[in-house]
Amino acid sequence: MDQEDYSGPKTRPFLPVFARIVLFLPGLSLGVPILVSFVTHSPPPEIVALAGTAFLIEYGAVVFGIARGIGFLPTIVVTSSVALAVILTSFELFDLLAERFGRVEQFLARVKRGRVTGFISHYGIWGLVPGIFVGGFYICPAVSWIFSWKRSFSVILMMTGYIVSAVAIYLATTGILKVLF
């Protein structure tokens, strides 16, 4: 298993965690959609509603974007920015929990000593790519964090899985797959 690319939550000061959460959650999940709205001349309420829908139904929000007449690229960018915001914020919240509650650290120590079987032992970190489609961007960051996989690589794999899922949903919904196959 790859180790995380930082020395742990205890080495970081408490206040910057909140700053990162504020940067990640509203910054990426609202800032990027508003920027996309201005760049594409899409109505801001439509784009913000798409972002909100992505919080609820993850890559399924792509269907909402299609139904509202939002184009392919804005839909993928907005929903992906929400996914990235949730993933990065999740890691920060997990670190905060581990720092504040000793039982979380004890649990992590048991996981590291324990044996991993099934899907995780077979695929390891690479399982995050298909895992994001099944588990979503609320579950996969927790799995990555619990197993102390390298954070930056985990984020790249989860976002790759998310974008592939979102594009596949877009293509299936618009009927492009019917033309190709």
C-alpha cells in the first residue's frame, strides 16, 4: 500500500484545516460553477442548481444538466468541481476527526495491522476508479483515507473514475451510444 503524501493530521495546525475546507467546499462547488456560468453565458441559477444537484445525486446530476439544456462541457466541469470539492473536503474532515478523537486513530491502527481481503486487496488503490461509480464521491475518499493511500494519487484516480462515469452518463442519456453501437 502506498503511504500518504503528508506526515499526518497532528503535524498540521488546526486553523488551516478550516481554511482549506472553506476553500474547497464553497470555492470549488460554487466558485467554479459561477465562473462557468459567466464564461458560457449560461444562466447562473441553472448552473448553481446543477451544482446543488451534483451534491445529491453525484454523476446522476448530468441528466439534470441535459434536461436543463446545459451543454456537455459546462455540465461535466460543474459536476466534476462539486465532486472534487467533496473529495478534498472529506479528507480534511477525516484528518480533523483523527486529530480530535483518539478512537479514530486506534481504529486506523487496527486497520493497518489487519488483513484486507476481497476487492480492496485485489485492486488496492486502483479500485478507486470503478469504485467511484459504485460507491460515489462520499464513500471512496473514506476508503482511501482509512487505508492511508497516497492522497494526491487517490484524488486523481477518483476524479478519473468520476469524469468517465459522468461522460458515460451524458453519452447514454443523449443517445450517442445508440449511434455508436
